[in-house]
Amino acid sequence: MSGLRLLAGPDVGAGAEGYADHVRRLGQPTLAGRALIEALVRSGLTGRGGASFPAGLKWRALASASKGSAVIVVNGAEGEPQSHKDRLLMTKRPHLILDGAFLAARTLRAASVVVYVGEEHRAAYAAMERALRERHEAERRITRMAAAPHRYVAGESTAAVHLIDAGIATPTTTPPHPRERGVAAAPTLMQNVETLGHIALIARYGDAWYRSVGRRGAAGTLLVTIAGGVAKPGVLEIEAGTTIAEAVAMRGGLSEPACAVLLGGYFGNWLPAAKAWDLPLDAEALRAGGLGLGCGVVGVQPASRCGVCDTARIMRYLAEESSAQCGPCFFGLRALSDACSRVAERGTNRDDMARLKRWAAEVEGRGACKHPDGLVMFLRSALSTFSDEFASHPAHWRQQPA
């Protein structure tokens, strides 16, 4: 059935689908409560915000913890620079997301819903705000909008809780996890907007139907952003299990020969292009290979660009996006970024290469949040994928376009 697709329905160029048209096209959800939770568990749906945690298990845990005080946070911060999937879904299918949020509120006996949207995603924020005004008064009464600041870490679950509670989008230490003690100290479900859209469809069509869609043993569909050296960069809805090569072909193929792929965005992994093409875009299959889908970005690196210089540019960005609330972030990430930039700007030197490896080991696992760990994972994948370039890199930073 075409209704399984998140982006099915009116052409996305037509703008946001209104509530009346949404209900006319899809009808109302038929699953709720414990039956919905168990359907989510059976479906195997995982979160699409980056962590890929099983949605059904998260709901089951919240159902046990909630005593009528739980909070639902609709996470549309999307701070990853290359990702555009969440803002597209919010702009075009806002009611699918709200369906998922209000199903969560009813099922988990939540007291309130917070729609948390990146402040720079103006069209998405306006679409969600407008859609909320179309909903039933009882739903509007428990819901409020919150703007996520234009920061990379703003979408992290504890940072979102901190912003909603105190107006500051910086991560806090865990435990306790937000599902135990989150917004206003209440059990809090933090769910990405794409995940909520899938939940709204599973509530209508069931878990068996969801599992029937996909390739190579994977279930359902997913939104991915194809970026970089492709003919038509943009967002795709694909069957889970579609290979990277197949997804790139759907966007018109390569615009020029590629040397690498950055899978999962800036907290993802660089891979040599030859090893990336046959990888299935499915969280479970990628996890088996020590990889992750992350925020659903497939960044194709043209062979004409320098992997060392682009790695240095991204590391500088990530270091600047640090919350600067602990030593590993404030000092460690800047030191790693500076060493990588020196290699890019001045050419390879043995001392900085040694520093990159040593400091990465010293920073890993010691931050107040996972921001340092994400940068270290990204760096190590770069040192492996671009090993030859790092070993003999000339000074040509300024030759690289922004």
C-alpha cells in the first residue's frame, strides 16, 4: 500500500497537507495503548534521530515509569548541517508527526507535549505551528512549541530537556536518562519526528505490514539525505535495506568520480567508496559491521576534493560547536582540530600525526556528554579512509572551496 510511505499523498511541492485532507487520505489510527506498544516492539522500528534505539522498548519503559506526568518531546531540532529530512517531513506532513506525538501522549498517559523545532528551520516551525492550530482543542491544550537554537548539540536529548526547562541547550550528565527524569523532572519520551511519522502509520496498518516493506530482510522505509558529489542532492524516502549505490542512483548518480562516503553525518564514519556502495541502509545491518545510519546522511566525497582538508574543516566546526563545559570538549577537541588543521594547512608532519592518535585516545569516553566521542569516531574513520593522504599531505588548505 502506498500509504505506508511517509511522503505519500500530495506532491511535496504543494506545501503542507492540511488536517482534513490528512484524515481523508489516511483515516484515524486504530491501534493505541498496550496494543500499540507491542506492535512497535514487533515492528523493529528504531529511532531515526541518530541513536537507532528500538522505539517499542523505549515506549514500554516509559509506560512503566509514567503515572500521568510523562512528557513527550517531538524532536525536530535537526542540527546536523547536511541533513534535511526532518525539516522536509515537518514542512510537508506535519499531521503525521502530530498523530505520532498524540498517540504517544495517550498511550503513555503524558501530561504534556513539547514540539521542539530548530529555530533556523523557519518553514518547518511555521508548518508545525499551523498544523497544531488545526488539531482538536484537547490536543492543543497540552502542547507547546519550543525553538531549538542553531547549535549542533541542541538536538541531543539532555540538551533539549535543559533548553525546555532552563532555556539553555547544553547537554547534561546522565544518568538519570530523560526517560527516567527529564522535562520538569518527569519521565520524558524524546522521539525524532521521522520516528513519530512511522509510528502514526504503524498505528493504522500494523507491524506485519511495516515488516513486509523493505529490502534484504530489512523492515519499513526511511528518509535519507543524499549530499555531496551526486547529480541531484536531496532527500529520498527509500525502502530500508536499499544499498548506498542504489540510493545514489535514485538521485541521478554521481556528478563525478567519488573517493569516499561519509555515512551518518558529522558523527558518522568515512568509508572508501569501493567499500560503501554495496552497504544496505538499515540500522541493524550496519550495526553488525560496526557502523551506524546516524541521522540518515549519505555524503559522497568527490575524488577532486581533499579528504584531509574536509576532515579538518568538519573537525573545526565540531570543536566550535562544543558546549565548552568540560575539559575534554573545551581543550581536547580544540587541540585535535588544531593539529588536523596544521596537517591540512602546512602539510604532514610526524608530531601532529602522533598527537592526533594520542589525544583521540585521551579524549574518548571522558566528556560530560558524547560530543567528544562523536568527533573521535569521525576522526579515526578519516585517518583510516584517507590514510595515504594523511601520510603525505601537501599544504593546500586554501585551494579547497568552502
